Amino acid sequence: MSHLTIPEFQQYKKQGKKLTVVTAYDALFTRIVEEAGLEVILVGDSLGMVVQGKPNTLSVTMDEMLYHTRMVAQTAKRALVIGDMPFLSYQANLDEAVRNAGRFLQVGAAAVKIEGGMPVIERVEAMTRFGIPVMGHVGMTPQSVNQSGGYRVQGKDRAGAERILQEAKALEAAGVFALVLECVPSSLANTITQELSIPTIGIGAGQGCDGQVLVLYDLLGLFDDFVPKFVKPYAHLKADALQALRRYKEEIECGKFPTDAESYQ
Ligand code: KIV
């Protein structure tokens, strides 16, 4: 079975087919995501919050991202795997950015994602020149949470919307194969989607994008520390897990588990 390629991914937009993207961080969920028929996995630095329990994504390291990306990429049979470049892995200088991006490909990712607009244009040009496909990410960019003052909708006023539109166009011209639009008004996401020929992938950006991405644990109802407005829980696995664990404890305490059925005679 062959992996979905970047040109095939881009064809979705031309064919008017919606793209479904989800995050995954380990082999177990990669298998489940693929069994459900999803074809694009982002190994997001959101793992800093949902796996590591940190308040934001800023402390996630290259080694941690490579560890998770390797697990996902080794397991995925069909999905296009995208590795999310963590804070400080591409900002400091161009050489380091290209080298770190290449390390994601060495552990099996097909592409990388980086956050930001004009400051990363040179990075995108260099990475794509050396054969490293890059997904862009504009709007609310979690790695800039200290500058933006929180996880807020971006591009609400005319100047902000114009800035994000210009960033999107510049990123497309620099060579990104797709663009994540996070927490921007639907009208702005629609305009960007119409103006670009590459796919837009929305998260809190409305219906008009070419595809959607959500954090896996959010959509499964596993992570409820903070549930943004744009998340729709399609399952309630935290509630199921709590119920199972409480029953397990009760049954051990009252002698109902294990029975002969779970024991060797
Ligand atoms: O880190 C992440 O999971 C992301 C997506 C939610 C877009 O950047």
C-alpha cells in the first residue's frame, strides 16, 4: 500500500474533495486513525499540552517531536505524515531550520509544518529548494502565544485580515504545499481559500476551507482541560475511561475481578 503523496493531497482541492487531517502522536492511535480511513496525520507540537501536560507548546523539543514522529511514521501505511517543527527549531537561523526540517524526513515524515508569516518566507524557500515539503500555518499561531497575549481569534479587523491574507499569498509564492488557518473569521478563511490554489486546512476557520484539522484527543473527548469553541467532541472517551477505571477498582476491592475466567487453572 502506498502513502498519499503531496500532489495527490493537492488534487483534493482541484477535485472539490474535502481533506480530513487529524493529529496523532503514537502507534496505537495511528493504527486507529488509518483504520477509520483518514489519510493525513499531523504529529503536532500540541503534544506538549495533551501528552506532556504543559500549559503551552513552547517547551517541546526537536528530540521529543522526532521520537513521536518516528512512532507515527513507522506505523502509518497509507497516511501522509507531517511533522510539526517545534519552537526554536527553525527561528534562529536558516541553516538550523533546514537541517531540523530534514531530520523530520529522516524519521519518516513526508513534510513539515512551520508557523508564521513573513519571518518564515526565507525558511520555506530554502526547505522547498532542498526537497522538503512545507505546510504553512497562519492566524492564531500557538508558538507566539506570549506575543498575542493568549489564544485569540486573529484577523478580526480590516488591517489584521489584510495582513493574514498577504502572509498567505507570500507563503504560497514561497512554496508551501498547503496552509493551516487557525482561529480566523470564516469570511477571511473563505477569501484566502478562494485566492490560493493550494489547499487551506482550517481549525476554527469555518466551513469554507478545503479541509479541517483537529487535535485527536479533543475530538475524541479525551482532553477537557480547555475545550475551544471550534472543537466538536465526536466521542466522550474520558467519561468512558473514568467509568472503566472506577469499575476495575471496585471489582478488585469487592473480589469480583479476577474470576476463574481470567485465571489459569
Ligand atoms: O500542533 C498542532 O496540533 C497543530 C494543529 C492543531 C494545527 O498545530
